[in-house]
Amino acid sequence: MLQSLTGHSCVRLIQSNKSAWYFLFLVLGYILYLIFGAVVFSSVELPYEDLLRQRLLGIKRQFLQEHQCLSEERLEQFLSEALEASNYGVSILNNASASWNWDFTSSLFFASTVLSTTGYGHTAPLSDGGKAFCIIYSVIGIPFTMLFLTAVVQRIMVFSTWRPIMYIHTRWGLSKLVVALIHATLLAVVAVSCFFLIPAAIFSVLEENWNFLESFYFCFISLSTIGLGDYVPGEAFKQKFRELYKLGITVYLLLGLIAMLVMLETFCELQQLKQLRKMFYLKKEKAQDCLSIMEHDHLTFTSMADGSVNSPQEEKNETFGDFPVLTSPGGDDPMIR
């Protein structure tokens, strides 16, 4: 009997706190997903890192043997300065000295990556004034960009999602849930084709050292605003029409980001995903609970007003004590309704 009562109590406790339990499972699932990613990346990339380290150490030893007049300390100093300059996008190689990182089109490309929070990291401000301006520019520009993108996506959604779904629903009488799901699937296919597959094919042709997988990888890393910076177009030696190419990439990134936001917003509008999100959200207060709280506050306020009749401030409290109670014929508070 005691075990049965305990079991029923546990079941009632779980049912009354479903949202909290779902949220707990969500947190645990996210932590496990992070650990899973770390394990996979470590197991896949660590052997390649070790091979690259051994290869570089072998090249360094061979170079010192062939140039015995150069000490290892001086070589280390030279390499450290070269690598530090490379972190700012400046290379000492002959095939990279012809291109500048801060001409107008390159600066425009950099500004777009900052405002979109992509941030490839291949170019960074060198001066203190540039770093300070980058902070101020980002503080103002990132919220401005979010406002701009939100306004653009909201207007595009009217013609790309809401009107087509309502037209098909009213014209052919199909279920709105089915129409929305099919529409989201078709929109995803179009977006992936126009902003991933086709640009990846173009980049694999324009960039000499990129294959299709690397080009697709760049498109995904860029439009998802991850921006690792290991692949940046337009940085090849003697790139033809480099300024126009950089300008075209800037436009592509902006349009692609808008397309991704439209696609994500379309999927978020699906009823199935809304129901899934509600599992992890805090439930709103019910109308009856709000009504009870307001009635309790009103009773407390009235009792305080009645208890202050004999006070020196009786005339001031009388005006508050005569307030009518706002109720509807059905007994519901109109403010809640």
C-alpha cells in the first residue's frame, strides 16, 4: 500500500513538472552532444595534427643542416614574427605581396563579416585606432544589422511563405499543416541549391586550390556565420578582377544570410516545431491563476482601506475605498480577457 502511494506520488510529481524534466533532459542532451563532438573531432583530427607537426619539425631540421651559419634561435625569432604578421593577414611570401588587405573592397568585405558576426579572422586591425573603431562600429552595427535583417526577412516572409500557404489552403482546401510542411521542404531545397550547391560549383572553378567539398564547406561555414577563416576566397596570387570578386562575395554573403534566416523562420513557423519547443518552455500563468491573484490583492487592499477609517487620513482613504470592482457578467475579469 505504501509503495503504491509512493509510486502515485512520484507520477504526479513528474506530471506536474513536465516542462522542468524536459528542460533537464534538454540540458543533458546538449552536454552529451558537446562531448560527442569533442570525441569525434579529437579522434579524427589529432592524427593529422601529429603528422603535420612531425613534417614541420623535419623541414626545420633539414633547413638548419643545410644552413649551418644560421642559428636555431634566429630562425625561431624570424618564424615567430612571420607567423604573428600572418595572424593579421600580412604574408612575407612573394606570391602574396601583390594583394592588399585594406583597400576599399577588402575593407568592405571585412566590414560585412564583422556586422554579420561571421568574422573569418584572416584579417584583423593592426593599429590601436583601428581596434577601437572596430569595437564602436560593432556595438552600433551589429544591432543595426539585426534590425535590418529582421525587417527584410519579415517582408520577404509575406510573399515567400504566408501568402503562398494561405492561397493554396483557400484555393484547393488542403490542410494548412500539410501545405506548410511541403512548402518548407521545397523552400529548403531551393535555398540549398541556390546558395550552397551552385555557389560551391562556381567557387571550385574560380579558386584553383579548392575542390567541390572545400567550396561547399566554405559556403556552409560562411552562411551559418561560423566563419573559421581557413578558406577565404579572393586571396590567391594574381587573382583576376580581385576587387569585383570581393564585392560579389560580399553581396553573396548578405543575400545568403537573408535566405538562411527566411528558411529558418519558415521552419520555426511549422506547427510541429512549435509543439516541440513548447515542451521545453516555461508554461504561462493560467487566466484563473491571474484572477485569483487579482482577487486576493483586491481583498487585501479593501481590508486595508476599511481598517484605516479611524485614522487621521480618513478623508484621503475614502476616495480609494469607493472604487468599484470591475467584473463582467460571466464573472471573468475583463482585463484578463
